[in-house]
Amino acid sequence: MDAVEVAAVGQDAQAEQAREDPAIITEVGVAAGEVLLYLDEHGATPVRRVIRELACPAPITFMAMGALVREGLVRAVRHDLEVILEPCHQQLVTGPVPEVWGG
């Protein structure tokens, strides 16, 4: 089995898990929002720091970061032995959070 087949099997397993447990999709979405807000506030940040700073479980945060990279909202750039996440836009949140949203 080559690397492409292994990746396809892994994706199929993740898709099956998401169908069985739709709550994980919500959890990943919330974590993605937290990652975006963190990057908006702190700028480019090493992946390890994002994992350490957020309250989400590490596997969920990794899934969220992967989704954000696939959607083109953040970039993952290798720098020496680190992977740096950087927002694709200067500032993702441009104004204060409206009061009806809890701001």
C-alpha cells in the first residue's frame, strides 16, 4: 500500500467517524474559530504554541488547523524545525464583536 492509498484510507475513516458523530464537526468548527481569533490577535505563530495556548484538545486543534489551511484562511510555513501558522489576511476580525454575539 503506497502513501496515497494510506491517506485515502485515513480520510475514509475520518469521514465515517464524522457521519457517526456529528458533534465532532461542531467541535472542529469551534476550534477553527478559536485558531483564527488567536492568529488575528498574535499574528504568525508556531503550531506548538497554538496547541499549547488553546483550551481545545490537541487532535481537535490539529483538525481545525488543517481545515483552515485547506480553506485558504491560513498558511502553514515550514521554518527550520517549526511549522508556523500565519493568517492569509492581515486581520481576520476587523472590528469589535457585536454585543448580540457576546462582545
